[in-house]
Amino acid sequence: MDKKILLGGAAALLLVGNMYATPANAAIDLSIGGEAKLTANMSECGPAQVTTKTFGEIIEAISGATNTAAENTAAVNAITGADDHDAADADDDDVFKNAAQPCAGADRSGIDWGFEKKLSIGASGTLANGLEVSFSDDLKLHSIDAEVGSFDLTLGGAFGSLQFKDGAPSAVDAAMVTGKKDLDVNGPNLGFHSTETAGSAGMGILWTAPSMGNLDLYVSWAPNSGGDGLDTAKFDNTFAFGAVMNTSGVTIGAGYEAASANAGKGGECVAIQAAELTSDGTGMASDLVNSIYGGDYCGDETLMYIGATMDAADIAFSAGYSVLDTEEADKTVMSIGASTTVSAYDVSIDYRSTTKDYERGNIEDTQSVVALGLGTSLGDGVDLGLSFSTSDVSEAAQAVVGDTNYYFAEASLTVGF
């Protein structure tokens, strides 16, 4: 529940940075709000698994064949197209670590308690010349890092609106009518719908064109991914386009973004290094597989998204599809969902499928998530939420261990003010 305060005269002038003169009776609406959230979950810790595995075991499990050390060497060189792996680089017995399990090997004996706290501030008003100005910021007090990128300043008028945001507001994100489906899971998470490429970092600008009936158009520009305007940025001048159309009870959104990596600035894909093929037991199996088979999201990137929502009776349906295409790995996400209100309870169910395709070797990681949600209001500003999800993950780097399945169950109590 935001509290609003009216500021006039000098205060209004100060909030817009002396950009435009305002009369004494000009007013800025200032809102202050926030929330505190308490969570309790009983998520699964996961089954016991092999803690380490050798170079040979990894290659054999992925290829589905039992090889000699020489055959493993030949297989890796054939995949990479170069003599990257030889006796001087690595041995079949070099040991790599698996990804950590959700509880890092411990057994669960009680509830995992957590909390979040957020302070939100905003200001908006219309100047004497008709220019609309709004500002908002979220201070996530439980996470200092999360405060970065929450700055948001918007100018509006007959031209539509211009939004300036740290952590560029991509036109793809603006057109994402289904939401990104960032479902809570336990254990590995291959990711949700990407809202932007790696080029949309630093300060970005989103232009929302004046509304044209049932059609809304968006154009975004991220001038410098480093945010400092230097030529050392990994990406410069990243553009995106998006559109949302409402027709016959159906809302359709689509967007596209492209980012080109600056040569020699660190955005390109890195060639395999001999050291990445060796380990004394401290190296990660996932890093090894990414190096050999090309599992990094790097180089030139494009992002495409299309989604739709519709209401049928008292049920809201959504479906989305996105592809993040890079010079190495690609990520494809599909999602469907439904939500409704039964009496005083909000009920939802979502399904998300994520696939990571490696550049070489015709291998992939896959994940499917089913999530259920239930929420209700306990009173003015106090909400109770229950969520449950189950996740099935198959990762190439975990081939020796096998697929994993974990559940996540959480209750939350949120107090807003």
C-alpha cells in the first residue's frame, strides 16, 4: 500500500533536476511503500550421488560407448576439430567434481526459514509544458546487489514515453505478455524466458510509441553494455523491437533483439584451453563439458520471443516460446500456464520446458518444471502464499550420475505497507 505525498514549488523543481521551470502550484505525487516477506520451505535435499568422475567416464557416458584412453582422445579431437586433447594435456584418469546437490550432502532435519524486505519509492507529475515525469526505485534491503539496476526514470507526452533504466529495459521484455516464468525450483535450474541478450546491460532506453488502438509498439536501445561509454564494453548499440496486440480477447506479444560482440573486448567465445581438459579433482565436470562441446552463451546473440494470453470464462491461459541463439550454446524455452480465482483463493498452475543445445557433439541439457500456486489475503496488506514445484533435469555433464528430480515446497507470509 503506497502512501502518497504532494510536493509543490521548489520540491517539484528539485525532483526533475531543474530540467524545466515549474509554477508554484505544480505538484509531484510521491509514493512510499514496501513489504516484508517471511518464507518457510521443506524442499528435497536429493539422493546420494557419485562425488567425482574421471575424464574418461564423462566422455564415455556422453557418447554411450566404452572406449580406451586413446579412443577417448580421438573422440574429443574429432568433436573439437583440433588436436586439443593429447597425452601432454590430460589423462583418462583426471578427476572432475559433480555439481553440488541442493543441500550439499546434508540431510534435511527441519524447515529452511528465509526472509525478504523491500522499500519502494516513486514520484510522478506533469510539468507546465505538458511533459510527464515519473521515477521509481526499489531498495531490496536483504540483498545489496539487487539494488543495482532498479533505477527507473520515465518521460511521457504526445511522443509516447521514454524509459531510462540501469539494466536496459529491452523491447522484448516489454512485449513479454506471459512473464518470464521464473518458477521457484530446488536443485539445478536451466533458466526461464530470457528478457534480453547480454548486450542489454548498462543504461538502456525504451521508447513506447503512442498507442495505436489495439497495437502497442516498443523500441529499445542499449548504447554500451559496460555502462561507462568506453570502447572496452563487450557489446555496443544493441537494438530490440517488440509489439503487443489485443484482438478478440487474445493478447499476443512478440519481440526480437540482436547483439554483436565487440572483437577483442571479451564478448566472443573463447577457444578451448588445454588446462580446461585437466583437473586434480577440483575442476568442475560442467566446465569440462562446456569447453569440449561448446556450452557457453557467448559471441553474437539474438533473442526471439512470442507469447499469448487469453481469458476463457474465469480462467486465464498463457503460452510462450523463446529462443536465445548464440555462437555456442542456444536456449529454447516453452511455457504454458493457467490461473483462476476460487472464492477468496488465487490458484495457478505452470509448466516450463527449457533446453540448452550445445554447439558440438549433438548433445543437450533439458529441464521440465511443473509449479502450483495458491494465495489468499488474510486482511488489508497481509497475504498468505503456498507454492509447490517439481523439476526433472537431465544434464550432459551429469551423465555418469543420471537425471535428477527435486521438489520445492514453500509457504510465505507477506506484509505490505
